[in-house]
Amino acid sequence: MTAETNYFSEITLLITHYNRSSSLERLLKSFEDKQIRFREIVVSDDGSKSEHIKKLELFKTRYGITRILAAKNKGLANNINKGQRAVKTPFTLYVQEDFIPTDKFCQSLKVGLSLIKEDPELDLVRFYAYRKHPYLNPLKDGFSEMKFHFWRPNASQFNCYSDHPHLRRSSFLDKFGDYAEGIKSDRAEFKMAMSFVQHKGKAIIHNDFREIFIQENSSAEPSQVARKKLKKQLQLSDSFFIKIVRIVYRNIKFRAEYLFS
């Protein structure tokens, strides 16, 4: 190990994988190129095709990964659950295989690790998001706390948790429960986000959340999440009426889920 290597002995890198071994290799190589090492790299596979499983065997030698395989596809929730249970270190860095760390990542991880170790109530350190959280309290060193206020109108505040790259305590499932299996991945993520706020989870996010990781899906290995065409059209619509309907619907739906689920 060279003097320039950044070794995180308290962190396991957990990567969920399904039929995207080229994307996985790109992610593994990006950490190697940046001389970032972890105590262990756990790759939890969700029943990929044989050609991808063969590449995982090569990665075991090339990158030192620990493979957690599945006999058949059981969905992302099961894949995260079995991968997390294999982690032995106090902290887990969770990254899906279609992300790439930027040059800002290593320092951000160092700071995030120090913050979660300093604060025993802190559950989650986020490094990526699609949009800014509506209620933030500036913390320090480039991070802000994501606040949740049930009666405030912005429904986006329910998404303090996300499957996007984050650092968490490896006891995460003990506090918030397993990811709900047997349902679509978007719904499983939503239910975990709801559990997070129901159980008073505490999360912080880097202020430059679009500059720490890049999400990149190639045409050869596109996203594995299939969304209904109508749902995508409604999400992307510029119609003022549709936007208002979505805001009202989300506020009612999310609060009902929070109170009764």
C-alpha cells in the first residue's frame, strides 16, 4: 500500500449488481485509479446472466471483491438486504454500479466518516441527489442536515433517505428494518424512506451533491428500473395543472403513508 493510498479500514463498499458487469468494472476501476481502498468490497448480485457471473469471478481476483450470489432474481430489496448482512465493518458505503466517484469524493468521504463517528445519532451521510432537499440546516465542512417537518407543505422532505450513494452505519437495518421484498424497487425505496422518517432518522447531505458522484448509464447497459410510460410523462410534464395535481396528491399520499403504514 503506497503512502498516497486512502485506506478506509472501518468501511465496506457495498455494490448491488444485476447484469451490468461493465458498469461495475468501471466503478471498481475508478476507486482503484483514485487510490481509494476499503476493508472489503461486497458485490451483491441479483441472479445475473452467466456471462456477468463469469466476470464477477475475474473481479474477485482483479479487485478482491467478495461476491454474494443469488440463485435467481429476487429484486433490488432482497439484493441490498443480503449484501448488507454480509458487511462486517462498522460503516457501509452503498453505491449502485451505475455511479462513478469524482475527484471530490475522497475528501468528502473522509469528512462524512468523521461526522458520523462524532455524532452517535447520525444515521446517514448522503453524497448525491437529483434535487436540493427543501429544509436544510447548514452543518460544517460542506454538509447540511436534512430536516423533516411533518406539517410543512413540501412533500420532497420525506425523501431524507435515498438509494443514491451514501455512507451509513452497518446496523442500519436493525433500526429501520429490512428493505421490503417482493415489490418494485421504487416502492421498496419509498417504504425505506418512509421508515427512515418514522423512526426519526438523522441524515446529512453534501452541499455539492451533484459533484461528488456522476450517474452514467450506457446504451449497452441501461438502467434496470422499468417505469410505466404514463408515470414518466406525468413526472416530466410542464403543464401547470398537472404539477399542481401532483403536489396535492404527493402531500396527501405521503402523509397518509407516514401515519398509517
